[in-house]
Amino acid sequence: MSKKPLILGIESSCDETAASLLTENEQGIPTILSNIISSQVNVHKEFGGVVPELAARSHVEKIDMIVQKAIDDSGRKIEDIDAIASTAGPGLIVCLSVGLSFGKALAASLDKPFIAVNHLEGHALSPKLDSNLNYPYLLLLISGGHSQFLNVQGLGKYKRLGTTIDDALGEAFDKTAKLLGIEFPGGPQIELLAKKGDPNKYILPKPIFNKGGCNLSFAGLKTAVLKISKKIKTDQEKFDLSASFQKTIEEILYKKTKIAFSEFENQNKVSTKKFVVAGGVAANKNIRSILKKLCEEENYQSIFPPIEFCGDNAAMIAMVGLEKFKLKQFNNLNYPAKPRWPLDENATFLKGAGVQL
């Protein structure tokens, strides 16, 4: 029986310090031996958002302890590790540098291969942690920093179909929560407040709803919420605005995803059409429900990572590391941190004033 590879994944792109040990069974199914995540919510709460310097300092203070705990919890020894995979981007460069430097140093000391991982590719492959997912598939990546539709054709082979031209969806959720006086991170709380409100109370804008293909825009929606929030006087009005915001997001994603389906089908002739939703916002149950409904209507198989793997974690980084290890896709120890690192390097950058759709 041949030894199965044991991969250590390290993640520090933003405000989670995370480490995970991953291997696979005899059938080639990934097996998570440990998955440790240290959140920094309490560090950033009083500031209403992530402060890069404080986040980096927290990573420095915790990373050796988090990696050691991941190794201890896995039941394996550090010498058993076959490769170290660290997030190299995209993200906050001061945060990325901590995990990247630690991973490189550990790889050098153990004389093991080092693998630089694109954080977004981690999200893209996260459903593989608990499902037998084969290429190609359509991916909707929705997180605090990214919102895009991608045609995933294979490991390292991505074609972007649509993206946000301004704010990411997770950012829109968090900013809306902040305007409503909800503590950081407030995005997940919007879903809870929405259950108590009237989704038809406020008519909110849907930017580029009828143009731009499956590109997305949330800045105008956020501005509308800002104006209404200044007039809110009761908790019920807060609940109603949350519900109206949630409903508007659902309607935008429903329509834009339907367009993405058509574009995906034009590029891929497959008998089984698969749609993966990943990233932190994929944990939103209402969004899951509306997209599952659309998949049933359009004969797509809907695939979501388990809730615990929607947000930033190191198991998904180790998952990419495992795939790359099998292909011997290793990186040099001088590999740089990349604050901006698109999955589709050929895609046009669509942000800022003057964007033409």
C-alpha cells in the first residue's frame, strides 16, 4: 500500500489564522485530519472592519501555535508532512506575508516541497472537501472581497464570465449591517434580521440588472440603503430594510446566475451541468435556497461546500495543495505575496469609474 500524501495548509490572507492537515483515503477521497481556525473578530470589532496592521500582528502572535495545534490534532508527526501549501494571494499583503513566510521557512527546514496557493482557487475547490466534484463546472464565488462567475475547466484553468464592477457582495452585506448599527462582522446578522421584516417595504435599486451580462454591481444598492438608514427610527424599520436588502440580493443573483448558465453552456458541451457556490456569502441560507430553486428549474446540479468551509479556512488551501502535489506543481521559496491575483489572468479589470458594459 503506497503512502498517501499528507499536506499542511496555511491561511492568513485577511483576519483568520488557520492551519489544516489533509490526506486522502484509498479511493482518493480527501480526508481532513485537522482544521484549526483562529478568528480575529474581537480584535477588529471596535473598528467596524479589519485593520491590516492589527490583523498582521495577530497572525504573527498566533501562527506557530495554530500550526502546532493542527499537527497535534491530526495525530501525525511534523516529519510525516509531504508538502506545505500557503496562501500567497490575493489579500492584505501584510497578512499574506505572515503565513507565506512561515510556510516557506517550514518547508525549507523540513526539506519538503512548497506550494503557493491562490486563495480564490481554495474557494473554487472547497466543495471537493466533501464531494466527488469533476471538471468542468460553473462557479459563483461570493465573499467579502470577491464576487464573480467562473467557468472552471480544470486545476488552474479558469475563464471569468462575470464579476462585480464595484463592491463585492460580502462587502455590501457588511456595509449594510454597519449602517444599521450591527457590530462587525454584521453580514451574517442581516439574514437573521430579515426574517423579522417585510421584504416588500422598501424598493431598492438593482444596478446593471438589465445589462452587462452576468456582471454585478452593488455600490448603488449600498448608497440607497445609506439614505434610508438615516431615516430609520424603529427596530421594525431596521428589520424591514434588512428583509428588503436580502430580497433584492436574491433577485439580482437569480437573474445574473441564469445569464451565467447560458454563457457557461455556450462554452461547455456537458451532459451533467454543475453549479458550485463558494465563499463566505455561500453560507447565507436564503441565497442557497433561491439558487437551488434556479438549479432545479434549469436542470443544474447545485453544489455548496459545508458551512464550515464557506469562510476562510486552511483545509481548502490544503485541498489545492493536494491537487498540485499530485501534479508536482511546486514553487520556489522566493515566490512573492500577491495582493491582487485573479484566477483568470486574461480577464479585463472591471473596477472604477468609466467601466463600459
